[in-house]
Amino acid sequence: MSTQTFVKDADWLDWEASPSKPQFVVPVGAVDAHCHVFGPGNLFPFAPERKYTPCDASRDQLFALRDFLGFEKNVVVQATCHGSDNSALLDVLEYSNDKARGVVTVTPDVTEAELARMHELGVRGVRFNYVKRLVDPKPDEYYRAIVDKIRPLGWHVVLYFEPSDLREKGDFFRSLNVPIAIDHMGRPDVSKPLDNPDFELLQTFMRDNDNVWCKVSCPDRLSLSGAPLYADVVPFAKAIVEEFPDRVLWGTDWPHPNMKKDVPDDGILVDYVPSIATTPALQQKLLVTNPNTLYWS
Ligand code: 0GY
């Protein structure tokens, strides 16, 4: 066991320890398809190359939140503060009783044996992060080498990018030729009209590529109007849910890294779901059918 201790960033905002109980009752079998764990740092040290040092957010705290919100399962996505050391995430999978799947970060020198072990534990994807405040960009060949290694396992790529990245890298993303899941709708600027060219590019990308999925998550990161309604994000997320009902995913994003003003209440985030998936049929696809198709079949 590591005995290293970490001091969170001076401006770090801790996750909300007492979220409200959602009024929206999620359907049976619902999956929180985007969340993270942080450490605990003394067990699973943060990466030397990290760009932020968070508070701890453990496996058991994640499971407690899952149960409190009424979800059945989690998809845990590797957070950049852990670099390519996926130990904390794999520990969640190992103790989840098959109720968690994972999306890891690996380097091109990852071995077949390492990937096979991860698959066995429940990993189904790798994450490529293009957000420059979180990671230093890598050349296309770096990512392509990883894709060549994960393709035989049937995994997908989770992409976290901003609108300018889709403009620059869209052709490269298309050429990867594996399923793609986009984090947080590619971070649209919701102060712009719905029919702005950047958001239209995202929609076109999804229309042209039926292996592209989209997480309609993180209104808290995108909204200027704020909680509890996140009204300015609703039209964007709703448009994606209604046009691509079979390729949308949703997650809390707990423990909400790098929030600078306030941290969302996870119960209120769950209550946001019916405003973007407005019928029981859409809610069933978003929260149950789609994540089970991508992660448990
Ligand atoms: C998110 C968003 C953020 C952070 C990370 O891996 C990460 O560090 O994804 C962010 O700061 O926007 O999905 O958690």
C-alpha cells in the first residue's frame, strides 16, 4: 500500500456529501454511464503528470451514491488525475459484483495481457482526452496505435473534446473505425443559438456515423443559467436525445472534477433527465437500454 498523502488544490471544490433525493424515479436497471473515482490517494496515488489534485472520492462512496439515486450500475471513466494508472478504476470493477464497467486510459505500449485482464474485469473502452487544460495533446499516431490494440476486443473510444477539436480532428475520429462515445456533447457553447455551426457539426458527425454515441451529461459544466433547471442546456440535449434516441447515454459525472463556482447536487442532476428525455420510452433508452447495449452485451 502507498503511504503517500496528497493535498488537494487550494481552489478545489469537494463533491456534495448530502445530495437531495431525486423526485424522478429512474427506471429499473438504470446506469450512471459517466462517473469517476479519485484515489483515495493513499491507496491509489494520483499521477505525477496530473494537472489537478482532487479530494478523494472512493469506490464505496460511489456505490453509496448509486444506491441513493436509485441506479443499478455504473460506468467508471478514468479521470486524468490518475493518468494511465487505472488501478483505482479496476478496483471498483473488481468489487462491483458485475455492476460496473470501465473506460481506461492506456499508452500505446500496453500489452495484450494487460488488456485481456482489464477486459475480464469489465473494461469496454479507452478514453482519449483532447481538453488541453486536462492533458497535453498527443499525435494521431499515438491514438491510432492504441485503437489497433483494442479493436480485437470490441472496445470503443470515449472522446472528450471541445468544438474546435471536432473541427480539426473530425476526419481522424471518423478514420478510427471503432464505436465512439462523445463526452458531454462535445461541450457546446449554449449561449449560442441551437443551430450554430459547431453544434450542427456535432449533429452531422452523428448523422454520418452510426457508430457514434453521445453523452448528454454535464449540464452543470455547460450552463450559464444554472441549477436546478439548466434551462439553457435543455434544447441542446433534447435535440440529441430526440434525433438519436438509440445512441445517447447519461451520467452524473460524480465527483465533478474542476468545478470552479459550485458543485452540482446529484439529486438535482437526476431530476434534470426528464427535461431532456421527455417520455418513459426515451428515458428507458437513455438510462437502461443504451448503456446496457454498449457495456453489458
Ligand atoms: C469530466 C470532466 C472533466 C475532467 C475529467 O478526467 C478528467 O479529469 O474528465 C473536466 O474537468 O471537464 O468528465 O469529469
